[in-house]
Amino acid sequence: MKFYEKYPQLKDKSFLSRKLTSIVFSTMALENQQIPKTKIVKIVAIILKEKELKGDQFFAD
């Protein structure tokens, strides 16, 4: 079974963005590093956009 077959919801860009934001925010909070969630949202959006422009296929058409 391939990764995207097991977790098809990860092909949804908004779901992936929310999940990554949540994971990063909670991990940093556990390490007592307070960063505004809005800043993490912007960083995640930039990284996903860069991956799309490079041709890394995350999302189904």
C-alpha cells in the first residue's frame, strides 16, 4: 500500500496546511518557544508554495 493510498486526506492542500501548522505550533509550545500561529501559517504556506513551484507533487489535480 502506497503512502497516499493509506492517507488520501494528505492530498488536500488545506488539510495538509492545517495539520502542519498544528504540529509545528504544538511542538514549539512544548519547547517553550512562543511563536504566533499566524507566523507559522505564513511559513507553512511559503514552504508548500515552493514545493509546488519546484514540481514536487503533493496534491492531486
